[in-house]
Amino acid sequence: MEDIIGRYDAKRILDRALEENKASLIAVFGRRRIGKTYLIKHYMKPYMNLHFSGIHNVTTEIQLEEFTKALSIQLNNKISLLLPTDWFAAFELLQSLLQKKIRSKKIVIFLDEFPWMQTPKSNFLAAFENFWNIYASTKPNMMVILCGSAASWMIQNVVRNKGGLHNRITHKIALQPFSLYETALFLKSRNIHLNHYQIIQLYMIMGGVPLYLEQVVPGQSTAQIIETACFNKSGFLYNEFNDLYQALFDTAERHIKVIKALASKPQGLTRNEIIKNTKLQSGGSTTALLDELNAGGFITAYIPFGKKMKDAIYKLTDEYSLFYIKFMEPNRLATKNSWLKLSNTASYKSWCGLAFESLCIKHLEAVEKIIGIHAIHTQASTWKNTKAGAGAQIDLVIDRGDQTINLCEMKFYEDKFTIDKKYAAALRQKATIFKQQTGTRKQLFWVLIAPFGIQKNEHSIGLVDTVIQGEQLFAKISL
């Protein structure tokens, strides 16, 4: 098996399935460009018998033609096969070819872009259910891996299937973007040596999406990389926004409405506020839409401190989408070196503060590890002053099982951050209002996260209990 960077949990699941003396049906899902195909294709290469990928927006006949070609090439020594009349016949053909392969070694069948095979009136899913239940599930050395970028479709139709696949999934892999730690390893493997600050800046724009990170070339600064990938008309990310959503969602224009509404409100919106802003109908279709965006990793629902799921605040947490709407879309016709100019504006510096907050929250496990509370039960949330008077908001509240709460402040700064008298007073006021409104009797500790830490002075001593520097967020965590 090839050495794959990161993906520790996913590799453990695949290794366990290989060791088990029973048939495995594995569902792999995650947003587009995240590396699902690469992981399975390369990590499972020694055991791969069949790899077929569904084709987007084609007829059942074309899907069957391409599937049959894959069978002939990979399982029938490139000898042509008769075209099956439907998917039931196609899986019967697959079954007959696999009979020749049955042996003690694991057999891996990898069906990629699984949702795209389910074309209208094709009965594809029913045919696959029949193949799994009647044949594949009875073979102890059989591994069938189903993969799809349409994460919500995979969850609803495969993981939570109410029909023939109900409770049949043996393992689930929800592939996430690279963490900062994995991003640094990935870049290093490509002979790209950026410092932690440059990688943080890159991550705030591209996130941990491997295919986006492949656009990084050695010897360029983050500003140069973004200029080439995002603002050059031939750059990989120049047209990615619409391509991304159109490929994932049949009603992409509705999804993009929500994405843009959330982009205009960095502090997030409730479900009702989203409906009001987008003029979408209140009902199951909007709930399904939010679930689809959440499953795809584009938005995240945060439950405010002391509240319930019905009070959830939705935020746009896909880095590229945020960056595209804020800077790329308004500057589509900009001249050469547009980003080198935009990156020096006050607007970008303000945006960096919000993007850095999102990055820190995504690396909550690393934050808890640094604080030393990774073994303690915790619950993360946000909090906002809901009463009239002095405003206050805390973007990360870590409620701990040891009668303690960490209140976290994130500050993106090019040097060590200095806490002055005014900022120190604001932190104390926040803590006071938080205590008054929540009624908590727990001990409060302030955590401040900044790329280069803080400059200790009379205002920071006795106020900030833990300081986390950007390089510490690169701690290895189990993603």
C-alpha cells in the first residue's frame, strides 16, 4: 500500500476492514476535491479488482456501456463483453466475472461517484442492493467501497438507507480537509517550504483541500500563489466556485443563495434569518438544503452556549467560498497583480481576522491539546450578548467537565499582539456580561490565539491564562 499523507482515521478503518474475516460495505463521503478517490485508489491498490466511476449527467445507456468496458478491461483480460440490458444484468455479469477471482486474498470493488450512477428510472440502487445482499455480503473476502462527493445523497441513500441497504454499511469514512499539520506535510512532500505564517494565510483562503493545495508551486509566496490560482483567468480556482456547486447540487442556484447570504453575515444566521434573507420557502426543502451544505462541509451549525439545536447559528466555513465572494467575484475584471494590491487593503486585514477565527475553531482538537484538556469532556459553542446595552460576543467557548470554562479570543496579527488598557477592559467586561447572562458559577479562563503570540505587559499578566501561537496549531491531531 502506498504511503498516504495524513488520513489516519480513514486508514485505520480500511486496515481493520482488510483484517476482518467478513464482507465489508464501506461508504466514503466528503466534499469535492477532498481526495476520496486518491485515498482509495492508492491505499487499496494491491487489492483492487474493479474501479469504476459514475459519469455526471449522462444516460443509463452510457453508464452501462462504460461500466461494461471497465469490466472487460479489469476483469476479463480486455475481451469484449455483451452490453447488459439493465443494471440487474450488469451486476449479474460482475458476479460471474468475480467467481473466477474468489480466493483467500481480499477482493476490492470500488464504485466511485456512486450517486451519479443513479440516473432517472435506472433502478441502479435496487440492482446494487440485490448484488450486495444476494452475493457480495456472503463472501468473507469481499470489500465493496462506495464513494461520492454528493455527501448528503450518500448519507440519505446509502448510510441511512431504509430499503435493501438498511443497516448494511459496515464502515463509514467521512473524509475531512487536511488539518494544518497535514497541510504542512503535504506541501513538504512537494518540496514546498513555507513557514507557519505563510501556510496559515494559504489555509485561510484554500482550506485543507488537497487539489487546491496542488496549485502551490515552490519558490512563491502565498500572495503570488493566490494571484496565479485565483485571479489569473487560466488559474485553477478562477472558475471553481460555480463549477463546484453546479457539479454537486441539482438546484445549485438555491444553494449559492444561502452561501452568499452567510458570506454577508460572518457572525452567522439562524435558519429563520436564512429563509428571510434568501426568500426560500420555510419547510422540508430548506432543511434538506441546509443539511446538504452541512454534510458537504460548506457550512457549519454552531449551537450558542446554553441553547439547543433549534437555536443553531449557521456559518459559512468553506474557506474558498468565503474568499471568492469577498474578493474574487467583485474583481473578476481586475488587471494583472490585482491580488498583490488587494492583499494590502484594510478590507483584507479585517477579513483575515474572521478567517483566522474560523481556522482556530476548526482546529479545536489542537487547541484543547495545547491547553491540556484533551482528556476532559468538553463542549464547544459560541456566545453572544442578547440583551440591550454593552455589546459582547465570544466566538469560541469551551465548556469543560471540570467546572471550568475557557473563553477564547483569536487575533490575526503580523507581529506579537499587544493587549492595551482598552482591550484588557473589553475582555473583563465580556467575562462579566457572560457570567451575568449565563448564570454560570464555573471558573473562567481566557485563552488568546495569535500567529506570533502576545507581547507580555502589565495588561496581559493576570488576565490571559493561556497564549497559543500559530505554529502550535500545527499539532498532530486525528483527522
